[in-house]
Amino acid sequence: MAGGGDSSCRAALREAFGESSDSDSDAPSGAGCGRWRWEAVAGIWGLWLCAAFLSADEQARLLAAIQREGWFIDANNQAMRFGDLPSWAVELSTLIREAICVGDVNIGVDSEMTNEDEDACPLPSDLLWREPFFDQMIANRYNPGEGICAHVDLMRFDDGIAIVSLESACVMHFSQAEPTGTALDTLHLKKGDGEPTKIPVYLNPGSLVVMSGDARYLWKHEINRKPAAQQWDGKELEQHRRTSVTLRKLLASPN
């Protein structure tokens, strides 16, 4: 499955969604067109990055809302919610949808997309307009040195996954997963016995990553924050506490 959407997706979504409005709640609120800029990550269909998704003030308010939940006490560093999400998480989901609808898209000179994809959308319209948009959330808090092992998210979750990064910057690496033997396999999977190529993506505080299609099913993602493992532009990143919010949609139970 390729990332992006129909050639007319962007214009239709802008018209359908309209302008955003501010909110007095703890959750972030939109500010209209021109606020967000999406980058298609070269080499991985369906992987999009919005580096400036949340402002510094919005990040602080989101962290405050998470803190008030009282999840991260003692040695606990993860909280999962299914179905009824906290109100701030629902509003965050709405903001993600808005950012996708009205944000500017930059395909990039190294992208595998063509001129026909100039109106590409970070999520296909069938995922973008599903209801609920997301109904499962994981909030994680990582201390320096703690990261995420390479994995593909469980198949119990639908296509279309969003990850918001807060506090410490880090590099998330993507590597090709093993062939599944299904129609999801594409020519992006290379043959050979060597180490798989890893594609790095810099996640600054306030950034948003969206994965669908190939990026969701055919690529593993990981964050190695061990000493000297976090490098960007030839420099080692200073690691502090990192908080992330991942939003997903559960697949419907089979009848």
C-alpha cells in the first residue's frame, strides 16, 4: 500500500474542514492554514513528519494535562487507554486531523512520489474521516537512555498511527521488516543478507509523525537512546526525559 491519497485529496479536505477555532482547554488548539508543514520522509511510503505541530505553549499545556492524570508515579512510565479517551486526547486527535487537512505539504526532491502526487495527503481519506479517528492511546515517559526496541505495531490496530513527541529530542530509526508473504509486500523490500538500511527521522519536541500503508506495516521503528547512540548532523544529541503520546484505532472484532 502506498502512502498519500487521491490527487484531489488536499483541496477537498481543505474545503470540507474549513478554518480552525481556538479553545480554552488544556489541549492544543488550531490556528488555521499556514501553521503546519508536512514533509514526506524519502524512501518510505506513508511516513510523514510535521516538525512544528505543537507550539512551546501547547506542549507545556499538553504535558500539564498528562501530569494531572497521575499516571507516572513510582516506577510506572506507561499508561494505556482504550475506548473512552481523556478529553485532551480527543482534542489532540481533532488537532491532528486538522493539521492533516489544512497543513502545507512538501514532497521533497528525494521522495519517490511523482508530480501526480503534488496534492498528496499524509493520510488516505478513508483513514482520515473514520469515526472515531482514534480510540486507543499510549502515553510513555522515558528517562535518558531509555528507548523503544525495533518493532511493527500489533495487527490488532488499524492502519494510520500518530506519534506526538514532547520534551527531549531524539532520532527514530526505520528499517524494513521481514516480508509478510501478503499483498502488503512491495518492491521496497530489498533482498540480501546484509544489515538492513536504517532511515533516521529527527523528532524534535512538539513534532508529529504519521504512519500509514508501507510505513505502518512494512517498516519497523525504534529509538536507541543509549550513550553515544543518538546522533544527528554529526553531533550527539543531549538526552533528557522524553514523553510521547501514540494514538491508534482498534480493528473491529470479527463477528
